[in-house]
Amino acid sequence: MKPYAFVPALYTPFHQRSFLASPSKSKCITPVRTPTRPSLSASAQPPPDQTPSTSTPTSSSSPSTPTTQTSYTGGSTPSGGPNDDGRGGGGGRGAGGNNGGDSFHNDHSDHHNRLPEDLQLALAYGSLSPEALTRYLNALKNPFLKLLMSIPAYRTRALADSSFLFKLLVQEFIGNGTALASEIAVRAEHLMDELEYVASDLIVGTVVEAAFVWILAPTLSLPASASSSASSLSRYLSSLPSHIFQPSTALTTFTLSQRAASFFYAAAQYTLIGFAAGVVGTAITYGLLEGRKALDPSYKPLRPLPAVLPNSLGWGVFMGVSSNTRFQIVEGIELAIANAFKGTAAPVVKGSIIALRFANNYWGGVQFVQFFRFLGLHATGEDESQHDEQSQEMQQKEG
């Protein structure tokens, strides 16, 4: 019978050893004892699901100090070895201290316990990325940002889009800044006499400009939005993208019909906000004028008060059609630029946001004037000149 030729793999775990034998009818293969393994260092750690057990040979062919053979039978990582520096042998708990793995897990648990319930769900659901979690934890160090992060509706938008707050501030500055400049240019010497109109426009404008960014901002996909307690309509609307260009993710895929539905859903929201802004803005103007009359009985408005219902309907239609379309396009272009320069040119991305939103506001202002003149709700150049002449005649008579 041809003898077996065993070729054991040195320094490999027992379950990974392979033995090469010559063909034989015998079914019995006797494993060969391998040399003792050297002590583990930080670069050669055992698998995390194993625990060490030691055995010392009873006899040795040489007078040298007996070595310790280490095998692993399952459990925790080994304790500190000859080179142990008290940190647990390169990642374990170690005999000399517990500032290794325990501190990391404790810090992670502390951060997780500090998260609001919706973010804990998002983290478990997989929709909260490590980058978003880092942004949230960093925001807690700033008192103002911490206050904003305490608002769930803001929190889900700020964590879904790192540029959300910047877009919001840019839109407010550009929208209200250009509106104020227009008020000063148009009203000119009558600015102080028509201060009520300016104040109401700026108050309503602040809310409207925020709505332009808020409605189309993407949000975190939370499992709570799909709870059984919500109605079928609410669940369907929550499944829609925030704007037609919002990209799909590994967890959420948007179909073409969902994107089309999101366009009309945003248009409906803009229409309602526009109508409400018209009503509230007109009401503020009326209230301020009445208050001024109470303080100064001789005061008479230089301009006729706008009709509440036609003016509010005009605002609603304009925002639902023009504003929705323009801001959807802006969101798509901003997303394309952000993807093209992701992580490489933040100033370029921010500069494009400013430029796009400034151009969009200018074009929207032109469309607004044209639309309201078409409806007969906005004075033309001739109407303005005739009104100025009538105002001057009225002031001369009173003088």
C-alpha cells in the first residue's frame, strides 16, 4: 500500500487546513499536529466570534521555554498579550483597561439615545446616511441650529438636503431684497405715505418666499409616514417626490406617474398659499390703513385699496402656474450642478444657487406684472401717471 503523503498548511486554523493524500481505498485520514502558533499581535487578531483557550505541552524535545499554543473556540476577543499596552490587544477590552472597544460603543449608544424618535426610525430604516447624522450632531453644537433642528419639519428637510438652509436664506434675501428695491423705485416720493402697502408686501413676501423653497425640498423617507393609521390618500401623497427631478434611492423608487402627480400636487399647494397670501396681505393693508386713520383723522390713502377676492385669486393662479413651473426647473438645474461638482467645488454650487434664484426672481417679477395687468389688477404706466396727477391735485386743493 502506498503511504499517505500529508502536506499540512502551516500557521492556518484547523478548520482551514487541507491535506493532500495519494489515492487509496482507506477512508481514515489522521491529521498531523502542526507547529505551535506564535503569539498574536495587533496585526493578527482572531475572528471576532472566537475566544482563546490555551494549552501547554506536557513535554518538549528541547530545553527551551515551553510555548503556548492558542486555539479559538468562540466568544469574545483575547485579552492583552505580551505587547499589551492596556488597550485590549489592538481592539479588545484587554486586561489593562477598557478604553478600546467599550468607549466607542458607549459613545455610539449615547449619540443614538440623543436622536429624536423619527431619526432613530430613519437610522434603522436606512434612510439616514452617516453624513446626515454627522451634520445633525454638529448642528447640536450651535444654539440657533439646535433650535431649528428641534422642529421636525425643518429637521427632515435639512438632513435630506445639505443646502436647504442656504437655499432658504438666499431665497428670502433675494426675494424680499428685490421686492423692497422695487417698492422704493415705484413709489418714490410717495414711499412714506404708502408705508402700509410696503409693510404688508414684505410680511406676506417673507412667508411666500419660504414656501417656494419649503414645498419642493426633499425630506427623509421615514417609516412612520407609512403607518397604518394614516389614510390611503395621505400615504399616497407622502410617497410622491418633492419635485419632479428628485432622484430615486435604493429605498425609494419614483415612477413617471408619481413625478407627474408631484408636479400637480405642488401646484395645488402653491395655489392655496398664493390665495391665502393675497387674503392675508390685503387684510394687513386694510388694518394698517385703518390704524393710521385712527391716529391721523386727516390722512387719506393716495391709492385705491385692492379688491380682496380678485387680488387673492390672481395670486393663487400665478403661484400655481408660473411659480411652480419656474421653481421646479430651478430645483432640477441646482441638482444637476450639485451632482457634477459634488464634494469638489462647494463655492461653485453655492454661486449657482444664488445666480439661478436671482434670475428666476427677476423673470418671475416680469411675469407677475404682465399677468396682473392682463387681469386688470395692476396699474399700467398711464394709470400710474394719471394717479400721480390726481394725487398732486388733491394735495394742492388741501394746501
